[in-house]
Amino acid sequence: MTQQDRVFEVCGMPVVRDLFRGYNTLLFSYGVTNSGKTHTVTGSADDPGVLPRSVAAILDVLDRQGAQGDFAVRPKYATQVEFCSDPRVTAPTFRVAPGEDRWVDGLHRRSDDVDAAVKMISDELAADGGREWVYQLYVSYFEIYNEMVYDLLDLSTLTTVQVAESKQPRGRGRPRGRKRQQQAAVADDPLAMSATQIGALPRTALLVRTEGGRSNEPFVDGVTAVRVRGVRDLARVLVHGQLRRSVHATGLNAGSSRSHALLQARLVKIRRSAVVGPATTPATASSSVLVGQASVRGLTV
């Protein structure tokens, strides 16, 4: 059996390197049920797969360069950046996840060859005017199930910071009776929810759109994107998302994934001298205030 570290070294590190060189990158796995797709891509806490290893390598490169920024921004559409004042997105404190220490330990164990590859990418950044730029990494986690796209992340249960939501108006579509009481209890203390309750949260299908009508710049409209600063943040996001995946038993696998899950790591590159703030006029309400000052590239697994 091929070791996870070797799979990542051969398949994962090249796309991490291309991401820092300015390319959008993709890792994709397919096969019959019980062939090892989930093990290879996601892995386990004790033996992480190519997905968490790839994101961990990106974070390691940024830490080696001291290049993590602190701007109140987030990715917008496929290629743009916008100002964001929501601390759950730009500076989140994530809910503690079961088994996160094992994930962190597993991601810190890697071969000398992987360490050398990470150092090489870091050196390339430094030689290419790396000190002029800072980076912020955002992740989204979603699945395609029955030809519909569903968000696997929920800010109210993923982060410990709670933001008041607008009250739902009376009338059509408003839950009644016991269902309404249950939803009200969840809204009062979402952090008290169990893993089973989080997995059972209602979901709304999202739409795939293209930026500016160009078919080569697709994005999932309304998907959650949160900033991660280290492997512990990553572990908490992964565990939370996996609680909401569509999983059912089959004749070959008692816990078979019934959907196509995608984690998108989006690297926002910002000039250190950029001035970022809330839009003051409708004309600057988009990422146009950051044109020439920031860019976005994504790695999707």
C-alpha cells in the first residue's frame, strides 16, 4: 500500500507549487465504492490524506515567509476580493472539534522530501518580491449530492463568535409548533448542539454561477468561506464539514460517501501597502477598490 506522505509528495506538492505561481489548481479522485477515494483524499486523523496535507503545506509556506496578512477582506466570486467586517469570516475562533489533536499531530508528521519541497516554494516566493505581498487563506467545503450543491459549513455552529441574525418575518414559510421551538432553542445556543444535531441541520441548495458571464470563471454563489491560519483551524473546519456530509450504507461500505465533496482553498494575495476599508459609495461596493492590490487563486480537492 502506498503511504499517504508519498501520494502527497507526488500528487499534492506540484499543485501547491502551481498555486503560488499564480495558477488555479485541481486534485480529483474517482473510483468505485470502497476503492479508497476518501482514505486517499481526506484520510484520517492519524493518517491524513492529500487534501489536509495540501492545505497544511500552503500554511507552512506562509509561516516560513512571515507572510500572513491581517486585512479585513474575503474572496468574492471567482477572482475578486472585497472588504468584510464579519469576524466569523476574517478572524474566526473555531469550535473545538473531537479528535483535533490527532489531526494536528498527523499533519506535523511528514517526510524530509516534503519539507524540502515546502522550503523550495518559500525560497521562490522570497526571490520573486515576496516581501511586497502578504497572503490570507480561506477555505470553503461543499458537496454535490443528487445534482445539487450544498454548503457543509455553518458559521453559527462552526465559530464561537455569534452575530445577531435578523428576525424571520411572520407568514408563509415560517416554522410552527415543535419545529419552531426546536429552531429557537438552536438559535439561542448553537454551540450547545451535538454532532448529530449539527449533521441534521437543514440545508439550502446553492447555485453555480460564472463571473461576468464568462464560462471559464465558475463559482458557487453564497458558499461559506472562512479564514484558516494554522492546521488546528483546518482540522476544526474539516471535522465540522464531515458531520454534514451525505453518508449512507451500501453492500460494500457501511459508511459510504453518497456525494462528491469539494474543499476549495482560496489564497488571497494582497499588497502590503494596500488600503482596505468599507465601501463609501455604491460605485466602490465591489472589489474594484482593490484592483491591482489583490488577487485570488484557488486549489480545489
